Amino acid sequence: MSRSIRACTFLDKGGTGKTTTAAHLGVALAERGNDVLLIDLAGKQGDLVKHFGRWETVERQIAEDDDWPNISTVFQDQWGAIAEKLGDAAVDDLILETDEGVDLIPAHPGLDSLDAELGNIDDAHDRYSRLDSFLDEYIEPLGYDAVLIDLPGLTNNVSYNGLWAARNVIAPVEMGPFESEQAEALRADLDKIGANFDVDVKLAMVLPNKVDTRTKLAEEYLDAFEEAYPEAFVSSHVPVSQDIRNAAESGRTAFALEEPSTTAERAREAFLENAETLVERLDESERAAPAGGELA
């Protein structure tokens, strides 16, 4: 059985567009014929599911206590017993279908306490590999071509689980000095993970986001990022677009807009190109390894 490719959107900073990137890259991969699963670990607010207009469903399930099992459950010691008792329903109940061709495991309020719960696990390998084990045992048999994980905008036990499971990091960055510093810190963090736990986590893509090329400063930062990250940088930058914000507020991605603006159309083209680039970068040997997968 071929394995899914895996990647996560991550940068130790909020507001860079990680969730928007995860949603749009997921749909772009689906537009290119792949079966895609998105996993939201970014926090209980459920921003990823809101991109697909399913928040009311999730909110109602939470209010009615009809939200068990959920994404936080898969990290718990008793998950194996739960999955054995419920059978296929254990995983099926986690997954929501969307109208844009991707499936989604939404965030849950249980993520709030998950970081502390993971911190109580003494063995570091067990603490950071729980999501990886869940994906290997329960998600891979479902046959997804790609799994994208949206991580919190900070480094904690939850984000370490996502990094460990995905092994490939997509870092959306805005054009500014602070984002440059954070991207460099991310590269150092990934090297540290590899050294401490013998896990190879790669910076697969540095994706310029919310770019306004009408400004000379933005062009200068594009050049600087390309020079600093020649192997990870993508030239298909995502322009700043009010249409993308409006679409998200109405429960859609830019791909679902019937009359997209010029900037939204350019954003869609950029995400399609970057989705293709992501697959190309996860070469055959990497996708055959335990953390990756070969596209079907």
C-alpha cells in the first residue's frame, strides 16, 4: 500500500496565514486529483473548519456532548481501547467531509489541556510520537494521498507531535524582518529536533504570503528569503487579497468563489503551483520512509 505524503503548516508566530495556507493547499491538492485529509491542531477556535463552513456542525456537537471521540482523544493512553471498542466508527466519527473536495478532522476544546497532559509523559519518544502512531495505524489504511496538519503558532508539545508526524514543514511568511527572524529560528528548531530525537524534520517550503509587490520593500524581502532559503523558497507567492478574507468569513476558500478578484485568482494559481511543487519536493525516497508516502 502506498503511503500518504505529510506536511504541516508551522511558524512560531501567529497571524502569518498558516490556517489559510493549509486550507488552500489542501484544496489545491484535491483540485489536482488527490484525496486529502486536513487535521486542525491549531486551537479550539476551529479556524480551519470555519474555512469550509462546517463550524456550526462542530459547535453543535460540542454543545450537545456529541463530540466524542475527537482529535484530542487520539493522544490519550486509552485511545487504543476506544478504537478497538468502536471499530471503524472511532476514526469515521472524527472526520468531516467538506464541499471543496477535502476531508477534515476539526480542532476541539480538549486541545487546551492537551499540551499539559503530554508534558506529564516522562518518555520523550512517547510524548512526541503519539500523533505519528495514530496516523500510521488508523489514517494510512484509509488511503489518503496527502495529510496536511495545521499547527499552533507556538512551540509546545502539540506542535512537536505535528512536526514529528509530518516531517515536512510549510512555513508561510510575510515580508518583514520579524518573519525572517522567526523562519531562521524555525530552521534551528528543526535541526535541534533532529539532533535530540533522531527524527529528520525538513523545512520543505517557505511560502511568501500576503505579498504586496507594489512596494519595493516587499520585493527586497522576496529576494532576501530566496537567498536565505534557496531549497525551500517558492517563487509563486500568494498576494494580499481581501477576497480571501471575505471568502473565509463566509465559510469558503478562494477556490469556491464564483467571481474571484484578480488577486484571488492569482492566489488560486499560486496555491495550485505550490501544491505541485510540494509533491515534487517530497521525492520517492522520502515518501517511502515512515513519515512520508507515495501518491497513489
